[in-house]
Amino acid sequence: MTHTLHRAGQPESLKDDFVVFAMSAKMVNAEGSGEKMKRFIEIVERYRPINFGDMKTGNIYNITREEIYKDVQDTSIVHFVFADRKVVAKIIKDLEQARLGISVVISGLIDETDRICEQVGLQMHTVEYSGGIFGQIKHLPEQPILDIMTMCGHGMVAKRLVREMVKQVEAKKMTVAEAAMELAKPCQCGVFNTKRAEKLIEDMIGIRP
């Protein structure tokens, strides 16, 4: 199960939102996997990710790349965010050729992810779906706010922070890009897509490119 599974939104918004991450399995292949994880970083970061982080250390909006890389351990889970399916396909091809021996997960719309695997000559090993949200959903924030909040799978991006950032952009005290970067900082794992956040904020306040 992955915490990147429950991103809310319309398919048109989610089709440009991919998380690629790697992890080892305790008692199976964790021992010595830290060096493999560093190699994973070296391969994937060449493709200029939108965001990047390790759940134990932080993401590039609240810590340096060097600190993330240096602190990678056998138990680390390293995440990268991208917005282009073709780029993700190139990454998966590189990783397949590298044969690192650690699990690689792509999180995205199932059709888009299937196309990536097909393009590089692979078959999906396992597929997981989000079952949606049940219970007292009347207490959830409005959909545009929820779309932004759920880009942090651990729920660290609060609805009040989203509303405040939108307010700051409306008042012209921050740019859309600055607001998106502030929203990314609490997401420790680095799975928050700032480019998608920018578009969602623009839609909320009626900004058109």
C-alpha cells in the first residue's frame, strides 16, 4: 500500500501527476540497500524532478539535495515527482537496465501507468486502487482544497494553509509558484506536486495562462 494512492481530483488534472519511488523490504533485501537507493537517486534526478525527498529526511523544499542523499539508509523510501508520462517512461527504462534489485513503484492514473509499462516493454507486477473516501464526508473541505491536500499522503498539508496561500496569491502578496512551494514544505516525503498545485490555485482564483 502506498500513501500516494489517494490523490483526489479529476482525470484531466491527475494525468500529469506521477510519483516514482523505491524501497526495500525488511527481512528480504533491506540490508545493504542504502547504496542501491543512492544509485536510484543518481539515475532519476537526471530527469529534473518537480519534487524529491526521503520520508526520514525531508524534501527539496525544506532541505538540500545533498542532505537527502547523504542520509539515505537501508530503510529509506525515496520519492520523485514528475508531470510528463514520456519522461517517466525513460526513467523506468533506465531503472530496468540498472537492475538495482529494489522495488520501484509508479503512482498515477492506471491508464497512464499502463502506457508507461507498455512503452518500455514491461508488465505491471501489482496494481493497487484507491477505494475512495467513506464516512462523514460532509466534513471534508471543498474539492479544490481537497485536491491539493491529498497530494501529501500523510495529511501534513492543512486546509487552512491551502486557504491562506490562495488568499496570499489573490492579494498579490505571493506568486502562484511561491504559494505552491510553501505548500510543499510540510510534505516530508517529497510527493507533493508543486506544478499541479500551481494549476489548481490558478483555477481556484480564476487566473488564466
